[in-house]
Amino acid sequence: MISIRTNIALQHVLRVALRARDATRLNAINNVVVAAGHQLVDGVAGADIVLIDNGAEMDDGEAGRAVAIGRLTGRPAALLPHNASAAQIDAAIRAVAAGLTVRPANADAEGFGPEPDRKSEALLTPRELEVLTAISEGLSNKAIAGRLDISLHTVKFHIESMFRKLGVRTRAEAVAKGWDRNRGAIEL
């Protein structure tokens, strides 16, 4: 029997470059990235994702793979609040790697609202994003429940909600739609 494996899942370990002005924040974010299982790299050339803390500079070519924490000029692929949790930072890193865009719920007030043609699309919640990420890694509902420390019933609820929002009927369609929605928004 021949087995063919396709890799539509997100990379489990992503290479992340960090940029921050404050050494204390840099160290804290460094710990979050390492605890999430990602690999830190020096310089952005070898990085899958560039994680930029409040006030650090973003180069023009980094926008499509930048996760920004706090205020930043430009349009990074992900924008998180200054007080983002470790889970939110990890989810944003994985979302950007999947080709999604992440914006906080109050983005309009900060000038980072959804794209005009995306306003009518339903937004995924942070937990739905975590479930989608786990699905893309090939995890079963039971394994997702264990990873996220939630009940199996809750996993099923999030999957149904996510399927409805994405307009899909299967796990594969959900992952594919996530990849295709390069500029989709996730509500934080």
C-alpha cells in the first residue's frame, strides 16, 4: 500500500524573528515564542514570521508576515493589543503563517478596520482560530479538546460555528478556506 501525505497543515515549528525596543519586553516575548514551540532566528531573512513589539520599526517588505503587538505604522498581517496574551500571540503567529490577517475587535477606532470588501464576512473568534489551527495540524476532536483544555462538546460547538462562518462542510474545506482567505480577519 502506498501512502501519500500532503502537507496542507501549518508548520508546527515556525521560525520567528523578534524586534522590540525594550529589552524587558523582548525577553518576555522571546519566552512566549519559545514556550509556544517556535524557533527564534536572528534576522528576518530566515524567518517565517516577524514579531514586532510596540514602537519597533517594520520594513516595507515585512508587512505580509509581520505580527505587531501594540501600535505600529503600516499594515502588518496581524495587529494585537499591547497586552496580548501568550495564547493570542501564538494564535496570531500561526494565523499569519496560514495566510490570515488578524485584527482586534476595536480595530476601527485604531484605524485598522477590516478591508472594505470584508466587512460582511463573519469573523472567527480566537478560540475558533485555535481550533482551526489544531485541525490544520491533523488533530482529532479529542486531541483538540486535550490541547485546549476544553470539553469535546465545546470543540464540536466551535467547529460547527467556524464551519458556518467559513461556509464550509468539512475540515479540509475549513483549512483550505483559511489558506485562501489571505486577508481574512480574526476577531480578538
